[in-house]
Amino acid sequence: MSPIKLLLTGATGYIGGTVLTQLLNSSIPEIKELSISVLIRKPEQAELYASKGVNLITFDGLEDVECLRRVAGEHDIILHAADSTNPSAAEALTLGLADTQGSTKKYFIHTSGTSSLGDRPVTEQLIENREFSDKNDDIYSYLKQREAVESYAQRATDIKTVEVGEKVPGVDTLIIKAPIIHGRGTGFFNQKSFHIPVLIKGAVAAGHAQYVGDGAGIWDYVHVVDLAELFELLVAKILKNDTKGLLTGRKGIYFAGTLRHSWKELAESIAQHCYEAGRLESPTPQSISLQKAADIYTGGDEHIAEVGLASNSLTVADLAREIGWTPKMKETDFQQSLLDDINLLFGSA
Ligand SMILES: NC(=O)c1ccc[n+]([C@@H]2O[C@H](COP(=O)([O-])OP(=O)(O)OC[C@H]3O[C@@H](n4cnc5c(N)ncnc54)[C@H](OP(=O)(O)O)[C@@H]3O)[C@@H](O)[C@H]2O)c1
């Protein structure tokens, strides 16, 4: 029997790279037998993948939806970790899976984030005093309702993924909505996350760590290796045909948070570590306005700055835990992640 074919996008990235390493090092027999392909757009990165036993497919980028659809048609499972904000790419990959109908079900696993659930506490346009459970709350309907009021690319992509999956035969979709991801990645290229390193760089540039307004908004965090283990678990369940309890479609929206901090707490930790590393003169962070945060961090976009740097986005990963996900990283690993990021950004002091 020919091996099951898995396609990974974003393999050179932080999340995709760590997921690829997790799969390549997996001790699960069904995963060892997988045929894994990656879509890469930079030829200079190609050689390494061939040497690791990974099939290489080069392409111009996610904008080439015809190519995405054609390549997707040659695979059984897609892990899409390249861009959580591109509905056309998610659609093309899902449609492509449906183009080649066989006897086995195909799976599209999309990587997304939780800023699409974030409230607007600074402008007071939306205050959410709630925790979302992926098991007990109808996340899809919540996303639809928010999107009807205000468009947000990450949310639109989640909705597109679910709706295309429902429309085409033979494809099940799952979405992993990861909160802030921390920890050193294990991929071959980018090993650092986005959120925290950007805030560290901003702190050092400003001379003090920063938080927006009162910094009281709270978010969840997940270590990148714990997250990669969730991908591994989902792939293993699919390969073993152990899909009872594996929710898909509009119910198959999985959270992945394990730790929780306010923005002010994050700024305090960044300030303390940068101070100890000799990168800041004070271990005390400072409050900045939303407008200033937007100017520094989000190209002037206050909406993105508010949901991405000041909001409350509280999620409970009930579904993943129910199917056996056992994240291991603790608060000490989170603090170590901050040190690792400082060293990755500036080198050891
Ligand atoms: N890091 C987090 O905390 C977090 C949390 C939740 C969700 N997310 C979302 O998950 C996605 C991946 O995040 P990440 O941290 O792994 O980012 P990353 O390290 O920047 O990696 C992005 C990957 O996607 C590829 N890619 C991006 N745009 C592309 C395009 N237009 N065409 C082809 N390939 C493209 C990159 O390829 P190249 O190497 O060729 O550039 C790279 O392999 C992002 O959309 C991010 O917003 C991130």
C-alpha cells in the first residue's frame, strides 16, 4: 500500500518548522511511515529538506492558488502553518484535497490564533468578561457574529476554512487556534516566535518594557513544542483511524493555551529579564497609549494593536485535553523562553 501523503506549509517558519521536527522525530509507527512534503518558496532553503527525507515542492507563494490546489490534490492530510490570515490560500488547499476523491477521508488542519477572539478594552468598543471553551461554547458562531460586525483577516480565514470544508465532499477541517506561542522552535530556519520577540525589541529600543493602557488584559500562552505535540497527536489519530471524538468542521476548532498572563505581567517579565541581561537600565515597565503602541508595533493600525497587544483573549483547551493532549511546559519554561528570545535577538550578554 502506498504511504499516506502529508503536506506541510510554513515549514521554514517557527510553527511549521517545529511541527516538521516533531513529525520527523516521532516514535509513532504510523507517522514514521508517512510521506511528508513541504511547500517552500526560497530555493536556497530547499537542499536541506531533501537531505532529511522530506519531499520538496517549490512554489511562488500562497498567492498562487492554482498551484496550491493542484499540489493539495496530491495529498491526504494538509497541515497549513504558513499564514492564518489568507482565506484564499486555505480555500484553495481545502478544495484541492477534495479534487482527488478516494476511499479515505482527507483532512485539512489549519493553524490560527486567538486575537480574533480578543475584546476591545482600551477603546471600550467590546468588553468580554468571559473564558471561551472550545467544548462548551459555539466558537464558530461567535466568530461569525464578530465578523459580521467587523472584518478581521484571521477570523475570516477560520470561517472560510470551516465553510469550504462543509461544502466539499470527503474533507474534514480542523482549526488549531493557538494563543501567544513561546519557546525556542526546533525547525531548520526561523526558531523564534513573533509576539514576544517584537515586544522585547520594542522594549530595548524604547529603553523600557511597555504595555498598553493599564495592561490588565489577559491572554493565554503555549510552548511551541507542546503545540507541535498537539499536531502530532491529531495526525496520529487520523493515521490510526482513531477519529472517534475527533471533532471537525464548525465543532472542530481547538484551543491550545496552557499558561496565562496579563499584558502588564508580560511586560514586567520582559523588563526583569532584559534588565538582568544588561539590555535595560530599569526592571520597571511603562504604560503607553494605544496610538503609540500602534505606531511602534502594528504599522499604525489601532484595531490590530488593541486585539493583539491589549485585549482579553481567554481560552480553555478542553477538546485537545479530552483527546489526550498533555502539555508539559510550565511557568519556568515560559520564563526561560524570554531569556532564549533575548539571546536569539541580541546574543548572550
Ligand atoms: N507565533 C505565534 O505566536 C502565532 C500564534 C498563533 C497564530 N500564528 C500564526 O501562524 C502563522 C505562522 O506563524 P509563525 O510564527 O510560524 O510565522 P513564521 O515563523 O514567520 O513562518 C511563516 C511561514 O509561512 C511561510 N509563508 C508566509 N507567508 C507566505 C506566503 N505568502 N507564501 C508562501 N509562504 C509563506 C514562510 O515562508 P518563508 O520562510 O519563505 O518566508 C514561513 O515558512 C502566522 O500566520 C501567524 O500569524 C502565530
